[in-house]
Amino acid sequence: MKILVATEKPFAPAAVNGIKNEAQAAGHEVVLLEKYTDKQQLLDAVADVDAMIVRSDKVTPEVLDAAKNLKIVIRAGAGYDSIDTAYAKEKGVVVENTPGQNSNAVAELVFGLLVFTVRNFFNGKSGSELKGKKLGILAFGNVGRNVARIAKGFGMDVYAFDEFVPKEKIEEQGVHGVNSRDELFEVCDVVSLHIPATAETRESINYQVVNLMKKGGIVVNTARKEVINEAELIKLLAEREDLKYITDIKPDADEEFRKFEGRYFATPKKMGAQTAEANINAGIAAAKQIVSYFATGDEKFRVNK
């Protein structure tokens, strides 16, 4: 089988070597399309491949139509909203992600951003400490659990809410479970977002929700920019000079947010999975899943059933 690794933002060389080793050991061919700058390059590359590994690359209906032999697409990472999963299903194409492979990298970034923020973006003025603060985790999946683990090391008081994880399961992890998203925002000094971008969550972090936070509240977003109602958050930041918003996903309204100097920060690029370890883990996991799919029909990580 022919496997295309299509990455506008390439994998680390060690990850590419790992992908090739896994695939070639099972008798498959690997071709690379890295740093492509035009959609036509992707459309040409998918024309004769059986499988595809992507990062944040968009797999649209046009791409799926061009890929006549495609049987499986793996998103090397957790979020897969860049892939049209419904259309892929119509075409008989399996879509999978690699959950957990980037989780520690994202969780560590949360605390890099938080320390930077509570120390006033390192401007030399006196800041505050994380110890003793209440941290709320919105969604208690792989990333959320890693955030909780690290937060305990900082001496934070950790709370979490997940619509799909029972409160008692959260509390088994030594974390306070709450009954709702709104309660999480009411109780905590910091809320870290780890929800996917779905029809239910898009723009769900809005004026009403964030305004529930106590004085000095901080919202950290390493999830998806689509979950933020940007216009409403800008309105709230203008009204409440005590609130801060930090993210590794530059908002569409970045210029408007930048008016809140000292209370807003966005990394220039999406940084959550940008570690050598996460890069290698996700790439090799993707290759293993493709090999397993062709060998046994394994669809354990399928997201478009």
C-alpha cells in the first residue's frame, strides 16, 4: 500500500524516519509531501495513495474526491476538525486520530503560559504564585488528566468538569468534580479549556460564562479558537479590567485583543504539540494504526463510525 505523509508543517526528521520504519517493515511504501504551499500540490499527491497521515492539514471534500484509492486518513494528534469526517464516511474512508500522544506536551504548555501570565509577562513587576490557586479543567480527557497531574505539583487546588465523564470518575483521580461548566467558572481562579470544536461547543465560551469568574480570573485556551466567542470576550475584557485571556491559538480578532495590554497573550503559532517527543509519538502511532488497519482491519481509533 502507498502511504502519503502530507504535512504543511513537517514532522521532525526522527518522526519521519519512525513512520517509514513502521510502514516499510510491513511492506508499505511511504511518500512525503512537506511544506506544500498550494492546494493543488496536495490534490496531485493524493491521487494514487491508499492511506494518508496529516497533522493540522485540511482534508476537504475536494481532497477526498481527488484521492480515488484512499481507504484511511490518520490525524497525528487528538483534534480532527480539519478533516471532513462525514464526507469521508460517505466515501468509505476511515478517519482516525492518535489520542494521548500530544497530551503531555499540551499540558506542559498550559503551565508555561500560566507562569508567564501570573508573573506579569515577565515585565519585572511583582506577580503572584500558582500555589493555592483553584484551577478548573474543562474536559477531563488525556490532556485534562495531564494538566491535573502537573497542577498538583504546583500545589494548586484542582477542579474539573466533563459532560461525558461522571463526577465520581473525576474524583477518583484526586480532583474535585463539579456539576456544570458554569460552576467550574464560578469556583476557579483559572480555567483551562480542553474541549473540542463541535456544534455544541463552538463559541460556547462567551460573555455570560467567563463573567462568572471571580476577580483576577484567567482563561487559558490550548484547545481550539472556535470554542471562544471572540466578540463577547472582547466586550467582557473591556468591561472587566481584572480578567486575562491567554492562548496558543491566535484569535481571528487578534488585533482587537491586543488592545488589552498585560491581560492578553497569544503565541505566534499553535504550540501545543510542538515538542520533539509529541511529534515523534504521534507520527509513529499514526503509522502503526495504518499498518494495523491493513493487516487486520483494526479501527480502534476511528472517529467517523
